[in-house]
Amino acid sequence: MRQVDVSEKRVIRREATAQGFIRLRRSTLELIRSGVVEKGDPVQLAQIGGVIGAKSVSSLLPLCHQLKIESVQVSVELLDKDSCIRVVARVIAHEKTGVEMEALAAVSIALLNIWDLVKIYEKDSEGQYPETEIFGIRVLEKVKGD
């Protein structure tokens, strides 16, 4: 194993956008919308957690380069029709390598923070999560250059 040598590459603008979803009970979505989740606001925590996730990639993925991230934007959208929440993260940096992993990490950590805050409402009588699901995490777009 080795970290890829990027020393000969030039610094250019890098951008990546990723998305993912968490399926929840309709009653849990209503609690979030009403602002009465006992542990706090899942939307705010998802946004903050997503930023931290993007900035932590080189610590979590040992072969990723440590990047100077210039912008992380995390948006959270409640989708009543599908009984889920969509998280989108956009990461920008001027670097020698891409920021896809940072965008994916932002989405993943944001979704995990939502699950953590609402798990009490998602458990069934046996302590299982029959409806809760994180899915569809993927890169939507990668932009390289100005």
C-alpha cells in the first residue's frame, strides 16, 4: 500500500458534490419538522457534522491526502413523499487531487448524525430499526479546473 504521489501535479480548483438519503418513519419526520426531537435539531447537527466529516477524511481514510478545504456546504431536505431526508454536500478546494472523498464523507457523517438523534423514535419494540435505512450515497458531480 502507498499513498499516491501527487508532487508533480499542479494545483487547480477541485469541486465535488455528493448526495445520500436516510429513510425514516413519517412520525419521525414530523418530529423533526416540528422541532421537538429530544436530543436536538437533526438538520443543524447534520450540517455541522457534515463539515467536520469533510475536514476529517485524511484521518479516517489513511491513503487520502490531507487537503486544504476552502468550502463545505451541506444542505438537508425533508422529503415527505418518500419519507426520507436528502443530504447534499458540495466541497471546494484548490489542490493537486480531487475532493470526492470529502464530499462523500460529509454526506455519510451528516446522515449518521441524523440517525443518532432520531434512533429513539425509529426503534421497534425489540430495539431494531425495521424502516430506517441510509441509502443512495454517491457522487453527483466532479469538477476539475477553473
